[in-house]
Amino acid sequence: MSFDLLLGDVRSLKEKRSVVRPIVAELHRKFAVSVAEVGDQDLYRRAQIALAMVSGDAGHLTDVLDRCERLVAARPEVELLSVRRRFHGGDDE
């Protein structure tokens, strides 16, 4: 899953880190997913965050991803521009 975010009142890369790092840390802590900022590192008002999760149960996976999306969407300091989900199964090459 990846999120494209527009950051609010941010005027520097240092301020951007102070917004993005807590989101990444909270996703990792609450949902035990692998998560990182993966794009737009040189733009201070945009961020791309991606996360990955492995589960043997598609229902559980969907539930956790839904909760991750709600957590990011509820953050007042960012605007969620888009969300992209990709599922890979045992039949994928």
C-alpha cells in the first residue's frame, strides 16, 4: 500500500521530517507493518509513504490495511491525495 500525501504548513525538509516520522512510527508500532518514506524526499510539501504486510488470511490483511488508511487519513497535518493497494498471492511470479 502506498500513500501520496500533501503536507500542511511545512516550509523546510526538517519540518517535513517532523510530520512524516511520527506517521511512519505510529503505523509500524500499531499495526506491525513494514513502512517507510519512499518518494518525494526532496519536496518539502509532498511525501510518499509505503507499507507492506504479509498474512495468510486475506480478510485480516484487508482489515489491517483499512485501519492503516484510516489512521493516515485522520491526521490533520496531512491531506491524503491518493492510496494505492497491491496484493500479491502465491500464484504471482
